[in-house]
Amino acid sequence: MVARSGGPTLIRYVGRRALQAIPLLIGIVTLIFLILHLAPGDPTAIWFNPSIPPEVLDRMRVNMGVDQPLHVQYVRWVKAFLSGDFGYSYTHFRPVRDVIGDALPNTLLLGGTSLLVIFGVGCAVGSLQAVRQYGPTDSLLTFVTLFLYSMPGFWLGLMLILVASTSLSWLGLPVFGMTSVDHSLLGPLGKITDVAQHLVLPTIALGLASAAGVARYMRGEMLEVIQQDYIRTARAKGLPERTVILRHALRNALIPVVSLLGLYLPLLFGGALVIEVVFSWPGMGRLMYDGILARDYPLVMAASFLFGALVVVGSLIADLLYAFVDPRIRYE
Amino acid sequence: MSKQAPSENRGGQSGFLDIFLPGVSALLAGRLSGFLVLGSWLTLLGVTWFRRARILDLFAHPAWDGILALLSLVVLLVATWLAGNRGSDQLTGSHEAEVGRSPVALAGRRFRRHHQAVLGLALLASLTVVTLLTPILAPFDPDVMNLSTGRLLAPSAAHWMGTDELGRDLLSRVLYGARISLIIGFLAVLIAITLGTLIGSVAGYAGGWVDAILMRIVDLFLSFPRLVLLITVVAVFQPSIPLIVVVLGLTGWMGVSRLVRGQVLSVREREYVQAARALGYGAGRVLGRHILPNVLTPVIVAATLGIGNAILAEAALSFLGLGVQPPTASWGNIIQSGGDRIIDAWWISTFPGLAIVLTVMSFNLVGDGLRDALDPRHVE
């Protein structure tokens, strides 16, 4: 069933693929529920405080619904999560949904710029290596990408902070938070530049290791494509090497790279968690980390669910994108 | 290695000098193995000589890790000597045996021609030796503080990596941290490949709805960022090393199970498997004896790369304070302890990070090399 054009087949494919995401989301909610209930004690044990009288603890149990049988709790839990009701944050004294609503855009911003770096830098470096196969540039970059690929992002972040505050301090790159203290006084353009400057280091720290991974993959893809007959044909036609590489080889090598997107998303959001802590980036990772330290369980569980949901939705988009860029894809 | 027949002695004949300097005749014959054997021998002798006070101390106050270190030193010395005097030309000397010997000679040769992989293996072997000998090598006790005069000293001849905010020697802490990180990595991957092989072979062999359900579980675990899942579990339970190992194992099996399932599906209907089934063998025996040996090589590759990933995940977890708990040193928590003073005491976070990069890179190099060497389609 090979579809050349869009039309009903594509729409049906999109619909079916979207439907597959729902059991995954339910699975994630279930997994979090299991983790929470495998833990010793019930949620009231969080406030392990002997001065709370037992009657109050009992009332708290009723309020939280933990006096109900497990299956009732489970159904309630799934329903609440899928409808976006994550309960009330103990530390922020606000519904978790609102707390997360403030942080989610910041994580998406950081994740978005990092994705640009991952695929932009990764594909550029990988193609450059392939074009210069076995040359000194290739060997050097092979080593560099391997080194970066093995590097923990949080450590790279600390090293960037070190360098940006000492030998590169003349660059004036901020190493902390998302906005400067005088952010509210800046004009609209100044605000954007301010955030952009704060984005630079966390983006590099989050993206560079994965960019190296993409480069390694891209190099292999590009080398394979360059050997194809149609590249020889293009060269035989007398096209300039530039056109052959950029228009004929690169485009075809990029197609399988799109499928890496789904693979790198869990890594991206897991990494965002640590990078946000390193740079005090006010996103979901930072929120989750602070929530753990303060034992704010509703917040932690909601953030955990949303990270999973982001990957599911992201992979869905990646699959659709793949189907879109590769006309040979089978809609099955 | 000790089983090797003398007829395989293709190197230079081992001579009189080899009794004192094993490998020297092979070196004179221009062989890399001679260089390696002689180098290891001299290094080990040097360690024994320069750390003789510490070795005597370990005899005086025996502890399990001290005894293990002493035993390893003796075994390494004997093995190196034997390697030099038997004229073995294997690059994988006996002290590297735990890294794994290739079952196929051809693959072994391809691996040895893969320079990056050989470099990775050499790094891993040195790392393993260093880890075994840590109680002898470490210049200081990693937990002894010096609050009066030893706080936050920059790297110097006495403290090669400097000291931390409690005056503890950083080199010793990084050395002891290596042990924790490597053990956690190895055990976690052991759990992961066992679980992955089990689930993958059941899914592939049973097929049908069992397969469908198991593969949806794989999808589920794949869509959860590993670190987020780890943190969620550790947040609910108390962090401890066994918990970290188990959870790292439980979050690392999906790749292996997909590999194994694919392989089982591809050989399930082959004639020799049908023959085994026709002979009345049970599913366990057919799987274990006839199907799973086929997947051994890709699983080894996945395991090698998996250890690197597990070490990275453990480091991140410990960095967040949710992994290995102080005062036990792990690379992640040393980096964390230096994070607040990264500018005025850069050495605290820098050195353990370099140790992580070097270790993970070695595993990646070996993993890549094995993949290329074990790939039967690989043409040179």
C-alpha cells in the first residue's frame, strides 16, 4: 500500500497513529501509579510527623481518597491525569496544573533551541565529515564527536559556566536563570535579546552531546548516499560538486535522520531536567527537582507524566514528519 | 591463555632476559605485544615498589578490598610474567580477560585492526586494573578530612587533583568513585541484558498476543525519559546503591529485548530449530541451545554500550543528590559537591567529569569496534 499523494490514506494514517498514543499515555499514568503505590506507607507518610494526631491523618486519608480500594483509586487517578487535573501543590499552594503551566513553555523553549542545535550542528558536521572522508578534518571531527558523545551534559554545563565566568567573561554571557534582574524594565526587543543570551549556554550544554550523536549517524548516511548511482549520474551531468552535495546527496541523507528525532526526545527531556538544575532554568525539570527535595508528590508525579507525554507527542510528530518527508513511506 | 600450546609461539623466542623482563625479546623482535607486556610488567613492579609502605600496611590491617587488591596485584604480576615467557602474541593479555575474548578468531583480527577499538580496550583494561588496585594506588584515605590546613587546595605534587571543601584528597576520591561507578554500571547492565533476553525471547518465541503486549510495554518504557523515571522512583523510595542498580537495570532492557526478539523471529522457523522441536525438546532448551547463541554477539555489543549509558545515568542521578549518597564517593556526587564553587575551586568538578568522559568513551570505542568486528557482513 504505497501512497504517492496525501488524501484519505494520509489522514487515516495520522488518525491511527494518534490513536496509538492514547494507550501509551494510559500506560505512563499506570506506571507512575504503580511506583507511588509500591512505596512503603501511604501518601500521609510523607509528613512523617509524630505530632499529627491519628484522627487528622485519617481525615487526610479520606480527603486524598487513599481509604478507597486500589482499583477505585486507579480509575480515579487515570481519569484525573488524562483530564489534566494533577491535584494541588503542597509547596506552591496552587493547583499543579497552573504551576506546570508556567514552567512548561520555558522547557519547550530550551528543548526547541536544543533540537535546532542537535540537528543543525549534527547534520552539518556529519556531512562535512562525509565529504572529507578520511581527511584530517574527518579524523579530528570523529574524535571530537566521540568525546562529546561520551560527555555528561551537566558536567559540560559546569565547564561552560567556568569558562564563561573566567576566560570568556568579556562575552558577558549570563550563566544563571532565564532573565536578568532588570528584565521587566527592558523594551520588547531587549526582553527577547535578554532571554536569548540566557539561552546560549544551557542550549549548548543540552544539545552538544546529542548533536555529536546525530553527526556520527549523519556521516554514515551521507557516505552511503554518496555511493549511489544517482549521485554518479548527477556528477556525470557536469553539475558543480556543490549542487551535487547540497541538492542531491544531503536531501536524501536527511530523510533517515528525521527518524532519529523520536530516539533523541527521551534523552533531550531527561537531559533538560539536569541542565535546568545546573543553570537554574525555570522549567519543568527544575520544578520537578525542587518538588522532590520538598516532597511535593503531586507536583513530581505530574511533571513525570508530562515528560512522558512530551515524548509520546513528540514521537508522534516525528513519525508524521517522517511520513511527510519520505514519500516512499508505507502507511501501515 | 595458559592453555595456549607452545607451537603458537609465533613471536620471537622467549629468551633468558624474559625471566627478569618478560616481553623484552618480543619487543626486540618489534612486536607491539612485547611493548605491552614489558610496559605492564614495569608499571606493576613500579607500583609494588613505590607503594610498598601501603602494601605492608594492608597486610597489617586486612580488609576485604585490601586483600582483593593484593591478590589482584599478585595475579597480574604472575600473568604478565607468564605472558612474556610463553611468547603469547595476543593483544588481550590475561589481565584483560574480564573484558571478554572474541570467540571467533576472524572477528578478533578485525577487532585488532580497528585502532580505536584497541585503544578503547586498552583504556578499559587499565581502568579495570586501576579499579582493582585502588586500595594500593590511592595516596590517601578518601574519607579522611583535613579541616585545618587541607581545605580547597589546588592541584599540587602532594594532591594531584587538589582537595575538596572538607580537605579530602580528590585523586583518592576519584579512584574510589571509579569503583562505585563501574560496579553500578556492570551490575545494572547485567540485570538489563538478563531481563531483555528473557522478555525478548518470550515475545519472539510465543508470538501472538504475548508478543503484542510485551512490545507495547517496551514502547512504554522507551517513551519515558530514563532519568525522569529514575528520579521518580528514587523520590518515592530512599536512594541506595542496590535500588539504583535495580532501577537502572529496569530502565535499560528495552533495546536488548528488541534485538533478541528480532533474532528469535528470524531463526524460529529455520530447519535446525524445527528439527530440535521435532526431536521433542522443550521451548526452554530450543531457545537456550539453538536460538539464543545467535544473538550473543549483538547483545554483547549492546551491553558494552549500555554500561557507558548506565554510568552516565548514575552520574546524573548522583549529581542531583538522588544517587550514591555522601560520604561514599561517586563521580556524580563529587561533581555536585564542587558545583557551587566551580569558579574558585574548578578542580573539584573538573577531574571526576574527565574520568566519566574517558570511561564512557572507552566503552563506546569498544562497543563500536565489537559491532564492526562481529558484523558478518562487514567487508574490509
